[in-house]
Amino acid sequence: MSSSEKGPAVSGTEPRVIDAIHGLREEPKRVWVDLGRLCPVLPGQPARVNELGVHMTGLVPGQLTRWVPVYRGGWMAVVSFKLQYADGRRDEPWLRDQLVHASAVLQRDTD
């Protein structure tokens, strides 16, 4: 396949440069991450509870740093967000720069 058959290149997926001299880029955007879309429960899948596991339902606040185009169309977001353990432990894992499907990222105006 020639480069002309691939379609136009998509740019603008990196955070916008604010100050090139000092290497400053725009701040991450505040978003919600829909954990249910990241880890869906499929019909007929047996439910198995693990009291030491992380919650993978609901919305959690996240920080979107950039968008990445998918080869066959669509977008993935690079997002950082925190999970919570079911048993209430305080050492919640902070997931940094995760590649998340665009359908799991929602605009967040307020906390």
C-alpha cells in the first residue's frame, strides 16, 4: 500500500507546547474514566468476588495527557487515574499513562 492510500497523517496528538524554551506543555485535561468500559462483565461470565481485588466499576477521576489515533480508525486516550481496593486499603494504585479506549473517557467539569 502506498502512502497516498493510507490517508492523511493525523497530528496534534501530543500536548500543546506552551513554552518551547523551557519544555512546558499544556496541563492534562480533567476527565472521568468509566471503569466498567475498561473491564466489562460479559453475559454468562461467572461472578467471582475477590475481597482483595480492585474495584472496576463506576467512574474515577483521571488526567488525560494526549490522544493517539488507531490505525483502523478511532482514538485511544493516554490517561492517568487511581483505583481503589475493595477492602479499603489506602495504598491505592495510581495507573500512569494508560492507553484507554475513547469510549471509556468522559469530560469532567467538576469533581
